[in-house]
Amino acid sequence: MTPLPIARTGPQASSIPALVGMRPREAVYATLKRRILLNDLKPGAALTELGLAQDLMCSQGTVREALLRLQEDGLVLRAGHRGTTVTPLDPEEADEILALRRRLERRGALRALSSLTPAHVQEIMRLQDAMDRAATENDTYLMIELDTAFHMAIFRLAGLRALEQILLRCILHSHRQKLWEPRHNRPLDKTAARHRPIIEALGQSGEDLAAALAHHIDTIVDVAHEPDTTPQEQ
């Protein structure tokens, strides 16, 4: 068993950001979040504080705090004496999550451009460049983190603060469903490239940005019917 600060195993181990030097509670949270999002911890899997503490070589209190944060993210379900389980994936629920995400991001887009500054554009473009590098490195988890940051950076411009955590949960769950969905076979470089039309729409109108985000969300998992080249993927 490897101590947590250097516990980097598997083909995408580099995607756990800077575990060395992280506080134990942050490292445990980041590790468990990564495992859940990549479906290394399967939907419905039972989790015990003692078992995770032994696996990660930390205290049960540290695991408990991480599980409480994951519960806030909607990634685990805690039921008192009945224990903790990884939140299940349900196709019907996933469709509702995507529909809610689409509505929130479109609504945010209609307000975002009034707050957009050159600094915001630079940050969004930096995230795009980072996604391109993550694709080159075949780092799925880093792509998830950067994609989430990209979408949240745009939404925060809308000033809809009470809705930010709701959207964040929707994005996390859509990523889980996307990786679980058998139709999802899009290479990471295409995943990264799909964000470029959104950046282009930042220089247009709120309606154009809303349309670009809506198309992006509508085609998250619909890979089988997605053409190889579209105006949104130049």
C-alpha cells in the first residue's frame, strides 16, 4: 500500500493535481472524487470509512470529511447506519440533469457577455490551451477538471451565484454519465476542440453564445449521430 501523498497509480495518475504537499483532507477528497468521476468506484459501490482510511493511509476523520464534501457534490449518498454508497447512474435522471444544465448555461450566456473583459477572455483561452495539452497527454481526469473550469468561468460572468453549485453538480454528473455511456467514444482531442465555437461566440451576442453552449450540451453523449465535421468543430 502506497502512502497517499504519492499514491499515483494507473494510466492517468498524473491527473491527480499536486497531491504532494496537499493537506491530507484535500488529497483524500481529490483522490476519491477522481475515482468516482472516472468510474473506478462504480455506481452503487459501498464505501466504508475504515476501508478507505486503510487504503489511503489516513484517519477515518479525514475520510469522513471527504465523504461529506462528496455528498455535497452529489457524488455519494450517506444513509447513517446503512453506510455510504457511490451515487448510482440512471439514464432518465441523466437526461434530466443534461436538460437542467442546458437551461442554466443558456440562461447564464444571455447575461454573461455584459460582464466579459479581456482578462476573462484570456483566462478562458488559457483553459482551452490546457485542454488541448490534456488531450495530447491522454489525461481524461484533467480534461474533466479543465472542462468544468471552462464552463463555470463563463457562467460566473452572469452573476447567478445561487445557481453556481447547482450547475457544478450538473456538470460533474454529466461527466460521469458521459464516461459510463457506451456510445461515448469521442477522442479527447475532439472533446477539447468542441469548446472553440464557444470561445468564438464570446465575440458575438448573448444569443449566439447561448446557441453554441446549447449545441455543445446537446451533443455531449450523442456521438453515434454526430458528423465527423460540423461548423462547431473547425
